[in-house]
Amino acid sequence: MTGSHLRNIDRFMDGLRSFDSSEALISENGSFLYGELLEAVQDWERYLDSQAVGPGTVVSLEGGYSVGACAALLALIRRRAVVVPLGHLPAAKRTDFLDTAQVQVTLEAHADGGRRTSSTGRTGDHELYRRLRLDGLPGLVLFSSGTTGRSKASVLDFAKVLGRYQSVRKPLRILSFLSLDHIGGINTLLHTLSQGGTVITVSERTPDMIFAAIARHRVQVLPTTPTFLGMALVSGATTRHDTSSLELVTYGTEPMPERTLQRLGEELPTVRFKQTYGLSELGILPTRSKSNDTVWLRIGGDGFHYKIVNETLWIRSEMAMIGYLNAPAPFDDEGYFDTQDIVQVEGDYIRILGRRSEIINVGGEKVYPAEVEGVLLDLENVADATVYGISSPVTGMAVKAVVRLVTEEPGESVERRLRKACRQRLEPFKVPSVVEVSEDPQHNERFKKMRRLS
């Protein structure tokens, strides 16, 4: 099996060579053909030689999304190193991630072509790394977003991951919304390149920057998050820019409010919307949305299987991680992974209600934050809403909503108006006890809602 996995690397690189004169990547520094990308990979391999970065070395890959970063990633895979992609992090968090991943060499790939390595003195001797080295396999370490707790570090067999990207279909122009430190960003890059498509990158992920890039570069596919799509609707970016090239919008990482999805369909009537599902620990699953305007979907097949246990989704994946660096791995005896996602089932379709850790227990009744947020986001003058649980001496927990407004409005009248609307559309225990108005961002750098639990 190990030899088969390693052949995935050669097959993937051979595929890139067959697209030699096609456009591989567009960034703020210009357009790059596949042939130029492969030349950059060879240049990075020579550089890694000069820095004594060999097979099994644990290497962080830092810097923005650029042809240099993509080429460095491919070179490190070919080198059979263990890659730890990191985004732009505060100094303390970066140090924590470097310590957790036992990074031995930090590597910076700058958009202007500059690069730098530094030895950290760490050992990189975790048991999971020893297993990869013993089999001569490249590794990938991805940190979870940590929106409700400490980030977990998943270790994957990178050669096995590449096995998901072998068959060639239709080349598409795809905007890379998520960065290389996220399974969605990795998936966008590898999927697009394996098809001979073009990856379009942006320097800033604001609604106007994203939709301007869609218009300028004739983007066909936008993979993103429900939070970002909600921001785009409120900002008006979806109607301010030419979206005639856009064929498909995929969304994942968190539940999508159905009203947001319906509004998107109204503003982008020629676009197909597809819900995706993936985890750092398992990869991106094949999915099929029931329709453009609902959040029911089918998952599984093609190397993925699932089961529902006590309303919780469990998944078995051929490309599952080999384990966490800093936590026990929640696999059962059959190899199914506990996703902690609570779901409803309707025939062959499921609906994801939210993470188990985010459920608000109000006097024994379950409240799913996404349901309450969906109601709030449908109300006048609400730009964003985040719901989470707070302590209550009477019911154990109560519902709190933090909202961002489109235009300023007196705080007391906002709370009265929103709570009244919620009472008309929700069961009493789901109505927020507290409504707070805030201008602070309610999402992290991956455009996923940050929930506080208390």
C-alpha cells in the first residue's frame, strides 16, 4: 500500500506536465503557466537541497497564497517532508503551533519570490512522524480553527491525500478563498491543478475584492463559507460586479441559514449552489445538494462511508488522518470518526444542525445556534448574528445573541424588536434572553463564526 501511495505523487506531477502551456495560477504578481509552475518546483527543490531539508523533516510553510508557496508545497511533497502550512498568526499562537507540530525548519515563501528558512532546534520526534518516516511518506499537518476550544493538529499521509486527485475532468477557473492552512484551501489547489484548471488568488478577502476578481478573471467556481456569503449580500457586492462567468458557488465549514441561501438564489439566479462537507481529519467528501435553495444534502461514496449514532454523524474515510499530535483520535473500532456534528435524516439526505459542543441546553431543551441566527439574519437592519449559550441560574443555560447592524439603531429598541420577532417565529426557550449590539468581527480568519460558550 505504501508504494501505491507514493505513486500518487508521480501521477499527480505527470498530470501537471501534461498541461504545460495552460494557465495554472493568477495572483497579484501576474499569470503563471503550468510549465512555469513546474520550473518553480524544481527551483524550490534545489533550494531545499541547499538548506539540507530532507525526507521526514517537519517544515512549516508560511506566507501568502502565491505561485512560490504553491511550488514550495509541491516540492516538499516530492521531498517527502512533513508540511505544516501556517497562515498569518499572532506571535504567541504561531509559537504554540510550531511547538505543537514540533517544526524543525520554518520556511517563508514571499509573494515577490523571496524566501527564507530557519532551523528551530526542535526534534520532530512524535510517534506519528516516526511512522511516516518509516514508510518514506510525506505528511501534512493541519490545525483546526479552534472556534470553541484549543486547535487540534491532524496528521495526514499526503501521498494518500493526492490519491483523491487523479482523474481529469473539466478544467475550470476557480477562486481560492481558503488558504493553504485549511483543508478547503488544499482541496481547491490540488483539485484545480489536477484538472488543468486555473487557480485565482486575491490579496484580501473582502466581498468587493472577491467579486471584483470574479469579474476580472472570469471565475467559474467560488468555494467559500456561509458567513462570507452573508457579508457579500449585506455589502451589495453580489450585484455591484459582473458575475456572468460564475457557474457554481460551494459553501461549507458551518451551517448555512436557509434564508441566506434563498436570497443568494434571488441575486444570482444563474448560479448553482452546492453544500460541501469536509474535515481536516477526513478530507472533503463527495456531496450532492437536494436543491439550490435547501441545506439538505447527500454525502458518502467514493472512499467515504457514514453512519448516524444518537443523531451524531460518524464518517469512515480512506484518506483519514493517522492521528492528532495533541489529542486522542475519536475513531471507533470500525474506523468511523466522530465528527460531533448533529444531523437530521430524511431518506437519503441529511441536514447538519451544528456541532455537539455548540448546542445550548435550556432547561433540558436543545437550541441549535444556526436556527436562531437564521431568524435574526432575516430581520431588517441585521448584517450579522452570532448565537451562543450563557449561564443561567434558572435554566442552566440561556440564549445570547450578538448582532451587527447595517445602520446605527438605539440599543434598547433593537433588543425589543429582535426579541419580539424571535417570539413570533421560535419556541419560547429558543428566544434570546440577551441581545447585544457589537461592531466587532464575529468570524475568524477562515470566515467561520466564533462562538463563546459560558
